Amino acid sequence: MFYVEKIMFLKKVSLFSRLQSDELIAVAKIAGEESFSKDALIFREGGPGDKMFLIVSGEVRLLKAENGEDREIASLSAGECFGEMAILTEDGRSLTAVAAEQTVVLSIHSDHFRHLIEEVPSISFQIFKVLCHRLKTLL
């Protein structure tokens, strides 16, 4: 994915939709591209929360272990993000993520994200607005 394409894509992701152009550029600089084949494990419940992911194409299933079996919690597609709570809270993964089909994501490592927030603190404020809005819709 070209640099300009990353910026245009990030603008469409709800978590980053409120960011200004210079903030989107800063996020694009730290976003790496990864591919996962169908049924590939992206991360496991309880594992380290060291990255967040933004789905460029494909589909990801989020699973929760219950009574020794995985129960599907959600199915996410292009434009959606997952894993963001783990890098914000520094807790382990609360779910397992598996590629339901060939999937391409942008990934942001927690260390890079923290450094970015320190350099451009306005990004965190905009992200918190989006997360608070999500919580309000659940209540």
C-alpha cells in the first residue's frame, strides 16, 4: 500500500476519522502492512497486546474461549479496527483473532503508538472522543 493510500484509508477508519491531515500523516508513518492467510491466527486470548490492527481487506473473526471452546463474538471487515484496547490499557488480549479469509491489515505497534502520542498529544484526545462515543452507543 502506498503512503498516500494509507492516509486515505486511515481517514475512513472510525478510530482515526477525527484526525487532521498532519495527524493522519504521523499515524501513516508508523503503520505497517501485514497479510494473513485464511484461518491464520492473528493473536490469541491472553497474549500480549503489542499491536492494533486496521482491516484493509478481508475478514477477521473475534473469538472468546468459553468452557474449552471458542465462541465467535464478532466478525469484522474492511475499515474496522481491533486490538486497540490492549495497546491503550497495556492488558493482555481479551479475545482471539483469526483471519476468516485472506486478509490484509495495517498494524500499529504499541511502542510506536505511545511514542506518537507523546509527540502529537492531540491524536490521543481525538481517539478518546471516538472511544467515548462508542461507549455511549452501548449504553
